[in-house]
Amino acid sequence: MADGIDSIAWLQQLAGRIDRLHDRTEIEAALDDVEYLVEVLDPELQPAAYQLIEILNRRLAQTT
């Protein structure tokens, strides 16, 4: 994830493509990005990020 990225737009983009993430490496990369991003998000946006983290963790568990 690049510096200066629009956090809200990035979360929306990830949410829109989350069903297309099947490879463990892709899921882990997205999860790492969201976990980093949640630390710098405004508190009112954090619940959406935590929801994506939960979904990504479930998808990751399904790949093992």
C-alpha cells in the first residue's frame, strides 16, 4: 500500500474484490494492509476495517 492512499477508497475497493481473493498470498497481503490501515484510521471508520479483517481471516482459514 502506497503512502498518501485514500483509506476509504482503498477499503471500498478491497471490499468489492474480496470474493476474488483465493490465493493465500493475496489474502495475507490484503490482511496485512488492513491491519496496518486500521491503526491510522479515524475511529468511526475502524469498524469497517475490523469487519474486513474478520472476513479475510475466515477466507484465510478456508485456504489451509
